[in-house]
Amino acid sequence: MRPSHLLPAAAALSHALLTIGHLPLLTINIAGLPALLQSNAIPGSKAANTAYLGTLLSASPYAVIHLQEDFNYHAALYSTTAASFPHRTPTSGGVPFGSGLNTLSRLPFHQLQRTKWSSCSSASGADCLTPKGFTFTRLMLASTGSEAAYLDLYNLHTDAGSLPADLAARQANMAQVLAHIDGWSAGNAVVVAGDTNSRYSREADAGLRGFLGAGFRDAWVEVERGGVVPGVGEESLCENPSGTGWCETVDKVLVRGGGVVGVGVEGFGDELWVEAEVCQGQKDGRTRIFYLRAGTSAGRSLATGTKTADCAVLVAPDGWQIAGFMGQHGDEVDQLALVYVPQ
């Protein structure tokens, strides 16, 4: 998953500079293969978990969300995102008929295209089982009368694996996207985001570096790596979950400005849980937790329970975030402790 890439944009309409602002964007592989093929090793049904994911996405600040592997639980996801994301791509089907690629947007978009990869390889898995590929949409950022400013969006999921046939297919996938951009998005502002299955540190993933050669900038490289692309052979793979943004995942966001719309990278990273307000009180002769409020780095909050007169506000130290909590409970919550991890 690659979260919250804030992309400030400016557009020239009627020869006047119009500042459009920030576009928070998320790309996420939701692992929506049928449970028979992929259990995800998480308690609960995949349909219920996917629906819950939809509620989290709906409460998020993202304006655009690119989904990969949105296969057999698509209806569950869309059942909880309809109100927040009025503009959504229709599904192309579950396994083995669909590509698993969809986009949720709070802004209108046009010209949806679905393109299947010309090359695929199942040497390391089942990449040829579904028509994986990429999508193209044109997002309307702003309009004045008969004129409008657009941003071309590409959502992709390339061939996986590291065997020679996989690597060759993935290189062909990258070249196919760049060729489409040359034909459909020449001179336009473009954002390419998705599961590239590629890393700069892997020499055979030269297709990823091909985007940099075509004038694209990598949001992660700019913000987390100070503009320095990781070298071939550099060991910087992420743990799961990762406690740092320095390590590299295969989820990428690549941006390029155009003649009308300029695109810059302002930030990169999750909205973090950094503050908690906890209230306790007495019930049945025992001290219980009655209330919990979570505050984020974006200034938003989510609360549950009833406040009492005995409350405390706990703030994560600089450079740290709240990752969860632990404690004891029966019918009520008896004890609660916060778990901090590095940002």
C-alpha cells in the first residue's frame, strides 16, 4: 500500500493561473482473490472484512483511491463506499474474468479505458489467470465555463515474480504503459499509481527507471529519500508492517506535469494516530474505561463511549505514532495501554 500522496496542482484557464490545491491519493492492493485461493490469514470472512475496509476508506481524507486485486468482494467494498465516493469505476468481474483494477474518486472522471497486458508470465504464480493490465481515466480538477483542467490517471498491476519470464513480462508491461501515455497523454499532467511489483534496487526492474527517464518523478523517492533513487542491489526492503518510510515497497506513485496542469509532490505517508484521550470511572466497585478518542496528525478524531470527569490526554512522542492498544477486558474494558511505534 502507498498512502496519502498530496499533489498540489495549478492550471492555466483562460490564461489565468488557477490554484487547484491538494489531491490526497492512495494506491492499495486489497487482496480480493477468492478465499479458496487466498485466505489472507485474517479472522472473519473476506466479504465482511472488505466491507469494513470500505468504511475506513470512506472516512479517510483521500480524494482518489486506486485499487488492485478488487476481485470477488467488490460488491462488499462498494456497499460501504457509495456515499463518500460518488465516482467509481464499474467492476470488470471477479476471478478469472476481471482485472481487479478499480478507482474510487470524490471528483468526476471521464474516458475510462481498460487495457490488458500484451505479455504475461505464470512462471512464479498465476499472473495469466486474470486479464491484468492498467486503466486510464481523465480526472476533472476544475472548470470555468466551457474550459476545464484535467489530470490523467493510470492504475496498474504488473506481472509478479522474479524468474526470467516474469521479469521479461514486467518490462514489457512498463513499456506498454509508457507507450499508451505517449499516445493518449502527450503534453498532459499524469499520475501513474499502483502495484508495480518492481523495486529500484532490483537490476532487472529497469522498466521502473524508464518512467524516470520519461520525465516522471517518484513521490516516495522525493519525500522519503531526498530525491535520491535507491541504487541497484541496495537492501531497503520493508518489513510488514513497516515502521519507517525509508524502506522500499512495490507500490509506487509517479507524477509528471503537463503544459496546462503542473503537478508537485507535497507529502508522502499515512495519516497517523498521534493522540488519545482516555476517560475512566467506577462501575460495580471496579475502575473501568468509559471513553476513548483517537486524534490524528491531520487534525481529525474518532471517539467512542461516554466521557467522565476523570480523563487524560496522551500524546505520542515526537517521531512516534500510536499503532494500537492492549489491556484487559471482560464484559467491560478494565485496563488500556497504548502501543507506540516509530513513524
